[in-house]
Amino acid sequence: MLNQEMIEKLNTQINLEFFSSNLYLQMSAWATGQGLDGCAAFFKAHANEEMQHMQRIFDYVLESGKTPVLGRIEAPTTDFSDIRTVFAQTLEHEKAVTQAINELVELAFNQKDFASFQFLQWFVSEQHEEEALFQGIIDKIDLIGDDRKNLFFIDREVAKIAASH
Ligand code: OFO
């Protein structure tokens, strides 16, 4: 049985997953404008993944006999400078999401809400994977070097990651 505090925190997490999706969709639009089609495809696919995260929590609240409540979603920034910075922003964002998930896990544990504790384990490993994914892309960009003449190669590498993910 979900208690009120857990419902509210899960609703907040639903909102955060929507925000993540919108942030990555906005990054996808920016990448398209830069001619980085591989990066654009990567961000678009990732925006879809975030919608699945949102849906997963939405369904969990519903299955628990409660009503998910959708709040106002903050607009993502449109002010992006260069591809390395954009990926560094994604990593920072994912770390904040990991923190939010960890707080939910802690709350579930403290409340002896073991159903939620179990449900959240999927997100714990997903966050671990996502941080590794974004860190891996940043490492690759650093290896290639992000001056203009290398953008083509960076884009091609990110396209490969998008296709294999
Ligand atoms: Fe990117 O994992 Fe959800 O927010």
C-alpha cells in the first residue's frame, strides 16, 4: 500500500522523467540544427526511453490503486554551446535523477514499503547504465578531440551507439 508521501514523491518522479524526455528532445532539435544527425537520433531515441520511464512509474501508481497526478513540467533550456558540453549536461542531469531515485529507495526502505523498494530496483540499475553510457560518450569525444574537423567522426560514433542501444 502506497502512503501519501510515497505517492507524492512518485508523482514528482513522473514529472522529472517527463522533463528528462523534453530535455533530450530539445537537445535532439539542437543537434539537428548543427548538422549532427547521429547525435540527433541518439537524443530522440533517449527522449523516447525517458517516456517509458515515466510510463513505468505512472502504471505502478495506478496498479497500486492510486491516481497519478501530472504537474507542470519545467521547460528545458534551449541554450546549448557545443556537443561535449551537451553530453556533460546529460551526465549531470542523470546524476541528479540517480539522486532522486536513491531518495525514493531510501524512503521505501524506511517506510518498510517493500513493494516500492522492489519496483525501484529496476531504476537503480537503469541509472547505473545511463551514467555509464553518457560518461562513455564523453570519454569517446575526449579521445577523438572535439575541434570542428572531428565533429563528423564524433557524430558517426554517437550514431553507432544510438543504433546499438
Ligand atoms: Fe535518464 O533516466 Fe529516466 O530520467
